[in-house]
Amino acid sequence: MRQGRRRHSAGAFRALPIKERTVDQTDLKILRLLQKDATCSVADIAEQVNLSVTPCWRRIQKLKDDGVIARHTVLLDPKSLGLNLTVFVTIKTSQHNAKWTQSLVGAVTSLPNVVEFHRMAGDIDYLLKVVVEDMAAYDRFYRRLIETVDLLDVSASFSMEVIKSTTELPLNIA
């Protein structure tokens, strides 16, 4: 694997390899800017990272080709769309075979209110982040979920307040 260098304030260097590619400080600056505003023009990004437009564009394309930039998207405000309730649903199961897992994955991924779906280690087998209009909508979601696949235990925790929510990954890798 190729190794790049990242200068720390103490003067040490650290490689930041990503998929057989090294992300350098300029790439990290570009990524920080794009995470904050993906609509920023290449010319604006190039100016902020001290590159000319063409090399900046090439770097962005390479980050896309390498899968570092997965996609461009728009973040919506759930409350302005009437999605006032965020629910963290924990699932426990006694089944861990491939057929059951495929059934669960198919069922959960078909439910549009599920915005995150994680397989967990520890006491909980799966964790869902679900956004719905209200408690009645959550109840409809819950009934649909338990009708679709056999589950040992389903529990819910309701978010009272969002204290921090970001899609920006920490890029100050130390």
C-alpha cells in the first residue's frame, strides 16, 4: 500500500491510506469544504486550498473514483416535513441464519421511515433509526415491522431533543 504523509503540529508524519490511495492534507481540506457545502464550485474550492481549478477538479474526481466521496445529497429538515419523532428501535433475535437475516434485511430496507439500520455487537442484535410524524405513525411502523419478520424482542427509545447531529466525518485524523 502506498504511504502518504500528514504533518502533525509536533512535526511527526502519519500516513493516511484509503483504498490503496493516500489522502493528503490538500485532499482533506477539499473533503472538509465539500462536507460543509457540496454545492461549492470547484473554482471556490481551488481558491481555498491554493490550487488551480484543473488540478482541484482532478483531485475531486479521483476522490469520487476511489469511493472516498460516496455521493452528493441534500439534507432535509425532518421537522419542516412533519417528521417530528425520531425513534431508536432495538431488535433482539434468537435466529442468526442466512435465510432469516435476508428476510429481516429485506423487510427493514423496504420501510422508508428507517433512515439507519445497523447490525450490532453485544446485547442488541440490530439498531434502527426511524423518523415518523408522531406516536400513531410509529405504532403503524411497529405493527408493520413485527408482521413482516419474526423477532424475539423489539424496544423503542424516543428522542426528546437533538443535541448534535452531523453528517460531517471527523477529518482531523490524529
